[in-house]
Amino acid sequence: MARPIEATPMIEGEDALAFIAEMEKGEKASLEEKRRVKEDADEMRSMLTFAF
């Protein structure tokens, strides 16, 4: 049987402010990163086999 997943701890104080500031930047992924992620996803899809 799987172990239960614990709740994610809340961030507070300076950590919370730094997180919000980072999220507000809204930086998009570079074309190189998008290409790499797509290639990796395609490779994973090619490994999947489902027989129904």
C-alpha cells in the first residue's frame, strides 16, 4: 500500500516575498528549452505501450 502524501508546508516571511517576486516576473521558456522539453516528451511517448 502506498504511503500517504504529506501536506506541502506553507512558506512565510522573506521566502514568501521572494517567491511572489519570482512568480510576478512571468519569464517565458526559451525556444531552446521548449525544443528540449518537446524532444523529451516525444521520446517518452515513443516508450509508452498500451494494449487494451
